[in-house]
Amino acid sequence: MYGNIYTIVKMLIIIVSIYFALIAVALFMAIRQRYFGSDEKEIYETNKILRGLKIAISVFALVLLGATIYFSTAFERDDPKMYVCIFVGLVLFLIGVLSAVKLDQFTGVAVCTQCCKKREPSYSEILLSPHLFESKYLRCPECRRRTWHRKEI
């Protein structure tokens, strides 16, 4: 019985290590591209890669949350280990989602559908605004209207 638990813990440690490595690589690429990007073609290619990494990090975070909640059912109902397992899952989920939001801020610009003004929204705007895939409902500083801004790489 204990051999199986240790195997599961080892696998979870490996998966979490890969998860943090994925986040670190994505954020490093985003920072490098933002501050040291050379030409438009390189920036476009890097943004495409970062877009995929953003989706992968979000899915990975959701899977980790589900896995930790599933593994917490192995403990008794009021066992503190169950709550620790769920808390660790929530922390891993929040780290992944917040880093995905930061990647979304780094990649591309938001374009207003009314006045076609391009701008880079702040982290809090992206985090708190309603969005549907790559479109976000933001207030345009130019025309002062709240409209759906499409993402342009």
C-alpha cells in the first residue's frame, strides 16, 4: 500500500516540476521577446508559441487542480491532509492562471472595434475584464466607450 502512495507522490512531484519549468520557460520567452525582440517576424513567431504555451499552462493548471482534489478523497473526511492537498491544488491552479494572464498581457495588443486604436491593456484590466477567447471587453482611452477589443499579435 505504501509503495503505491510513494509512487503517486513521486509522479506528482515530477508533474509539478514540469509544470513550473513550463511556466518559467514561457515567462522567460515573453520577457525576452518584449524587451529584446528584434524584427516583426521573430516577434510574430514567438507570440504564436507563447499563445500555445498560455493554453497549455491553463489546461495543465486545471488538470492539476482536478488531480489534487481527486487524490484528497483518499484521506478521511476531516483529516487535515485532505485540506492541505486541496490547498496545494488551489495554489498550483492560481499560479498557473495568473502566469497565463501575464503571458496574455505580454503577447500582442488590444484593438478597439470602434476607433481601431491599438493599446496594451494593464494586467489588472486583463485579469478583471470579461473576455471571450481572444476578445476582451475594455474601455478605450481614445473614444471612451466600452467595447470588445480584439487581440492582435
